[in-house]
Amino acid sequence: MKIAIPSTGKDMNSLMSETLGRSPFIVVYDSQSKDLKSIENPGFQSQDGSGLKVVEKILHTNANVLLTKQIGRKAYSALQAEHFKIELLDSGGTIKSILNKYLKKQEK
């Protein structure tokens, strides 16, 4: 499973970004290989369409799960059309803590 998370930075100790479209980075964690990949969000500074720009990048990573606190209507619809699993979270934290919590939940 590959998990995408909007992030303020490029590593496990970075904080989750509050929104998908305006996050500076997206980190993608591969639960099989334990690899973490960071991509810049092309929509970070955009006035319009930031969510759709980042969705395109996420889809190119072959991720299949998105963990986020907030997602725009258009970005949500675009991911749903690709049968992408979207988990809306109540709280943030570091990428590492969010991943650990999510992966433990999946084991149950």
C-alpha cells in the first residue's frame, strides 16, 4: 500500500499540512518497502486549481490512499473517480505519528 500525506516538509519528522491543495509537499510512504518519497506540490503557490494540480501528482506516484485533514470538492471528486481511498483525519501531527496510527488501525 502506498500512502500519500500533505506535508510541510520532506521527511518523517515534518508536520502534516492542514490542507491538501496548499501543502508545500506530498510525502508518499510505501508500506511494503518502507520507502518515503517526497514530491513538491505544483499548486502550492497557485491562485486557482491547486487541488487538481496536486491530485495529478499524487496519481503519478501510484499511491492508493490519501490521509488528509482537508480536501477541496474538485480534488475529492477527481480522486474518487480513480477509486482512491481518502481518509479524513481529525487531528494532525508528524508524518511519522500519522503513519504509525493509520498502519496500526489497518492491522486490526
